[in-house]
Amino acid sequence: MPRGKAKSTMDVTELLHQDHMKVSELFFQFSKAEDESEKEDLVKQILTELHVHAKVEEEVVYPTVEDEAEEGEELVGEANVEHKMIKYLMAELSQMSGDDEELDAKVTVLCELVKHHVREEEKEMFKKLRESGADLEDLAEQAQERKEELMAEPLPAMSATLEIGEAEEVEEAEQLKALDTKRAPAKKGAAKKKSA
Ligand SMILES: [Fe+2]
Ligand SMILES: [Fe+2]
């Protein structure tokens, strides 16, 4: 569908890069902060930025990466696991106050996770997305729209449940099921191989 006239001149990878820069700056400010209330305020800003950014990526950007970019499914699979780890720490941080003795350590680890994740997105995923020929300006518009909606909402309550591996476990269970159903009839005849 032509979204037409109001087309953004920015592509979606630039938009996401700006978010990455903003969060990196907030982490830097946190590293310099001494005052408890300033730290608390910065953590809130970091959580808000990361929450909105991750949601925009998951809802608007990653599906296109999966469908259009080379190795898109693997890249998104990894990115989603990293998002889960990041969200786990975000949830823990959302329960902490500025004087919590673990606050600095948790923010430092979160910063490291985010840095690693951002590096992978920018060096691999975005590169492959740009090479895919997908309409990245249209995607930027959709991402910007969604971002504005999410920014207007209050930060939702986060629960720290570690779900890493859940997706893989489901997949594994499905593969096992598929194997089981294959095995039974396989006794009667030669297993047919699908030519994809
Ligand atoms: Fe991400
Ligand atoms: Fe990102």
C-alpha cells in the first residue's frame, strides 16, 4: 500500500540507531551519577527507552527481518533471546530504589548486554535488512508511529521471570513429537524425504 506523501526520508535502521545512541548516553550519565534520586530517575528513563525500543523492534522491524533478510530467522531468534535476558534485568531493576546496593552492578550488566545486542543488530541484522531491498522508509514511518503510541503509555509492570530457552524447548518438543509420528509408520515402509 502506498503510504505516499508523508514518507520519512530516514530509514528504519537510522531511527533505531538513534534510539541506541540515546540509551548509550543514558547509561553513560548513570555511570557518572552519584545522587540516588538521579540514579533512580535515569534507571526509569533507561527502562522506558528500552521497553519502547524493544517493542517497536519486535512488532514492526523483526517480522520484516525474518521475512526478507538473509538469515533473518536466525538473526531474529538470537535477538529475541537477548531481548528476554535484557527484560529480565529490566524487571529486576524496576523493583529497585536508588539506594539499593545491587543497583550499580545490575545497571552495569544491563549496559553490557545492551551493548552486545546493539552491536549485533547494527553490524549484522541492520546490514542484512538494508541489503534485503525491503522498504525501510515505510518501516521507519510505522516504527515512529508505534513509538509515539508507546511513549504516551505508562511503563507497564515487569515481572522477572527468566524464560530463556522457552522457545527452543517448545521447538524441541515439537521436533520430538514429529519424530515419534514419523517413527511409527517408518517401520512399514521407507521413510519419505521431503524435497523442499
Ligand atoms: Fe533489539
Ligand atoms: Fe535495537
